[in-house]
Amino acid sequence: MTRGRFITLEGVEGVGKTTNIEFLRESLEQKGIDVLVTREPGGTPLAEEVREVLLQMRDESMDPITEALLIFAARSQHVSAVIEPALNDGRWVLCDRYTDATYAYQGGGRGVPLDTLERLAEFAQGSLWPDLTIFLDAPVNIALGRIADRQHDRFESEDNEFFARVRAGYLAIVEREERAVLIDATRSLEDVQSRLAELINNFMEPLG
């Protein structure tokens, strides 16, 4: 059986990941591909409990290393219980965020050293990296403006400077990783999804 492909969607809050991951799922299923959609942190009952700990507003501040360790703990469970088995079964996995988010948020945003995160990634996920990473990009003020009316979790409550550092972290990943592709999320939904469709077609072409 041919191993499935692993595709991740990345970006700060408000760039449209939820809407567009559903578009990608429908597009792939129309091509006859068995797709699993999941998210991080989360994706398993245990990892979803860790997600709640990470997102909950609390009086006690969370140390950046604690935050990173919790995220990688959830990721380890997610990879071993969900992602790897699905890929081995020939399914394609679409994941809303993965380790690039940790490099951007905990590395760029919180200042955790990249070499620390790289060691944790190797320990928690081994060699499992996405085959394709799609970064939906928008200036911070535009992205956050789209979520201004909803109740914010612990991450969404951070200031613009934090998200500027996160965005810079993502842009650095796009610069250095051949698997990462940037899409301008300030364009119309129709334009964004047209670009996504083109990207998926190009990605699938060498696969036959």
C-alpha cells in the first residue's frame, strides 16, 4: 500500500485556516483520495485535553518552556495514535498546524531557542515532517481584525507585537523550507481557493 501524504496549514489567527482546510478536504476527496482532517494541539482525546490547558485563560502565567513541552507532549500522542497510522494506511492527512507553528509561536513569539525546539521535535515526532506546508499569510492587523468580535483564548489575547514576531517566524520558515508555500490570505476567498487548487494539482502531478 502506498503511504499517504501529510499536508499542513499554518498561519496566525484570522487567516482562514478552518475554511480552507475544509476546501482542501473536499478537493482531495473529489479526486478519490481518502482524507483525514485533524488539528494541533489536539487530534486525540488526550491531546485535546492538553489543548484545553494551553488555551485556557488563567491567573498563573505559563513559562514558555512549559508551553513548548505541553505542545510537544500533545504532538507525540497525536503522531503515534493518529497521524502515522493514517499515513501508513494510505490516507492523506490534513493538519491545522504542526511543528512549524511551534517554531513560530514558541520560538518567534516566546523566544524559546530554536535549537531547543529542534531537539524536542526530534524526540517527539522523529522524522515525520509534512510533505507540503501551506502558509496563509496576512498582515497582523488584518488577521486579528477578522477575529476581533469573538471571545479570545490565551493565545488570541496576545498583543500585536507578539503576533508580529510569530509572523516573522513563519516567513523565515517559508524562506528556508522548500516544502513551505506562502499564499496571500488578504485576497478574496475565491482567489485564495483558486491558488490552493492550483497548488494541490501541482503537488499531485509527480505522483501520477
